[in-house]
Amino acid sequence: MNLNIEKIKEIRDEEFEKLRKTEIIAGDEKGNMTIKDRRFNAMGGDYFMGDFLKLLEETVGPAAGGILYNSGIEIGKSYFKIYVKKEKNNKEEIIGRVFGLLKFCGYSNINFSEKGTIIVKNSPTAVAFNKKHKEKVKTCYYLAGIFAGLLSKIFEKEINVEEIKCQGKGDTYCEFEIKNDLK
């Protein structure tokens, strides 16, 4: 992998702190949300995605994961468009800012591992699905799609991402393997 992982982490944390300070609705790395410094509880995207996965599985069967993955790809491409204007195609800046946005949305710290996979601790989708449905299944198709869409735009070629570990299956974290070389 030809990316400066430490720079991505630094930028991720800067973006997260900036969003926490500038937005009326603020998230933290534990998935808690506040409005004007008052904590609130709401059924967030995590529960929505878990329930949506379940509904799709009941409706279309095994294709449910693919539908969510492809939806995530489009969102990943949208995130690229938002940040590429600001960062002038600096790969680390774009990835770091999007990871900061996702951290702000409750996805904890998203990091690249030493072997080049993406690690997500406490994925709200996996944790919420597991709590509600008591099943041990892979759940983060949408997030894998976001990574695939973002990286495809950054590296100007199709990038496939597969979740190889999932908290929804009982793993201690979610891990996403990038199926293409990032050069």
C-alpha cells in the first residue's frame, strides 16, 4: 500500500474534532449523539441499517448484502466528491477526512492495519444488529461499499472491498480486505 497511514489517522482525528466543535448535532467515538451539548437517544442509522438488512434478506434473500454494498459504493463516491474539492486530490487528506466524518457518525476509529486491511472497532451497524437480532452474521455490507466507492474514486479504478471479520459474527472488530492493489 502506498499511503501514509499515520497521516491518515492524524487527519481523521482533526476532522472528527472539527466536526464536534462546529456542528450543532455532534457525535463521538462511542456513537453517542448530542444536540447543543445535551445527550439524546434516537434510533440512528445503525438500527436502520440492521433492520434494513433483515428486511432485505426476507424480501430478496442472499442478494441483500449486494444491494447494501452497491448503495454504499454510491455514498463513498459522494463523500469523495465532497472532499476532493477541498483537498485537491491528496489521497491521505481525502481518506482521513472521510474516516473523520465516519468517526463523527459513530464508527469509532477507522484505521488501516499493517497488512493493509481496514479495521473498524464498534461498528454501530454490527453491534446494533447483533443486540437486536441475536444472530451471528456479517452485517457491514454498506460500510464495505462506502470504502469501495471512496477508494475507487481516489485511485481511479474499480476497487473491491470485502468484510472478512465482523462484530456481527462475534469477532472483536470488523475488518475489511481491499481486493485490489492501491497504486
